[in-house]
Amino acid sequence: MLDLDALRAAIAAHGPTARVVIAAHDGSSPREVGASMLVWADGQSGTIGGGALEHEATIRARAHLAETRPLLTREALGPKLGQCCGGAVTLLTEVFTETTLPIAEADVFARPVDGRPMPLSVKRLLARARGEGVAPRPALLQGWMVEPLARPDRLLWIWGAGHVGRALVGVLAPLPDVAITWVDIAAARFPEAVPKSVTRVIAPDPAQAVAGAPKDAEHLIVTFSHALDLELCHRLLGHGFTTCGLIGSATKWARFRARLGALGHPAQTIARIDCPIGDPGLGKHPQAIALGVATAFLRRNQPGASRQENAG
């Protein structure tokens, strides 16, 4: 997917910027079609994976910064680059400036790679995007590269900006399909630098902020206060959510279940909250907790995961 905001920011900060995207692949590939990186004169961001593949692509992209034409290359990972993947990857390199930013139609960026007219297959994809709001998968189709604009697929609210909250944001914020809302009681609770992809919410009474959360959001409760944790659980059970995880021990959760039951929540509803969270085998260090929680978070979004599994 094309992250137009990231591309615009890179151009503003660094001038002409090359975007390298995996347009297609045969056999094994380090990353999926649509994975991309940005390259400018003295730096880069993002990744297409594959060590040698990315290294060669970066050198080629910098050499291409003065060009206006797209560059399509095919890399045989084994014979040419000495990698063990065994596949072949087609890379598209395009250079953008403030005056040549991508123009999207129906949130889809479709453009010719070799100058040929738009094929019927691409016209159909665009028509479906306009009429039904269905975003196409990134693909190279009959000489045209088609990519949807990046839009978050998952809305994650993290309650608490302490050690675990910060570790969670550090692990999850770079994911391109996750939009994070981070809530705590005061500005001083947050680090000085917050990732651009994260929305910081300062709420003296965080429980009041539950009303502003989308019904399909996912939640991780990691605040400094058990009383606040309980109130957030209570409010979220009444508000609605896709998933909700609470940091704590089995003893804490047993007490919370009893208290939430006393507040009128049925046992089967309370059971939608996942507690404890993380992987105890990884340890109790904030980063270890974050790794376990992030792994479970990503697994819930794997193909074949049921709604019940997603509900925790």
C-alpha cells in the first residue's frame, strides 16, 4: 500500500525521493507485493527485505534520483544476488518531488510503467473501488502498477503510557495497518517523542474517553492504577469493542471478574476480556511483555482467525 503521508514527509524533509516497491515476484520473496521503501540522497526508510536485494535497490534508487521515468527491474535472488530464497523479484522504482506527488483515484494509485494505455483489468478495479469501495490488492497488471492508499485496518487503543505502554507503542507503531490511540492522564506521562502514526490523548479521567472509541476498536489496558483498570473494563464492556486485553495476574483477574459481575456484567461478557496478557515464558520486563502481547495481536489478524478468536 502507498503511504502518501510518509512519502510527502520524506520529500519535504529530504527533497526528491525514490520509492521502491515490490511489484511482483516468482517463487520465494523476502517481502510481499506492495512492500516498499523510500530512498533519498543520504538516507532511507521502510524495507523491501532481503539484505542484498535491498542494498542493490538502494544504490540503484539513489542513482535514479535525477530521473523522471519509472524503472522496472527483475532480480533473480539466487543467481544474481547469491541469496538462498530462490525466487525472482520485480522492483518498480519511481522518483517523486513536491510537484509530482502521486495522484490517486478512489484511494487507488494506478499508473503505467511502460506507457501503454490503461487495460480493461485496471479500469474494472478502479470502477469497483469507486462504486463499491473495494480496495484492490497491490499488483502489476498488463504494464500498470496498481496500489491502494495506506489505510489502517485495525484501530488500537492503548490505555496507559507507563513502561509497558511505551514498550507496546514502540513495537506496534511501525506496523503500517495499525492506527494507535494512546491515552493517559497527563502530558508528562508520555515520552517527549511520540511516533507520528500515534494519536496522543490526554484525559484527566481516561474512563470518560471510552465514549470516543470506535465500537470496532481493539484495546490494551496497561495503566498505573487497578481502580482505573477496573473502571475502563466496566466502561468498555458497556460500550463495545472487538478485543480487549488487560495487564495483570490471575489473582487480579479473579477479583476483577467478581467486581465486574457485581456491576451487572454477565460472565460470558466479562470473558471477552483477555487477562493476563502476554507470554509469561518471556518474562516480566516491559519489552518482553510487549513482545508477547504484540505476537498475540498479530496472530489474531492472520487469515482464518475466527471472530471468536479475535474477541479474545
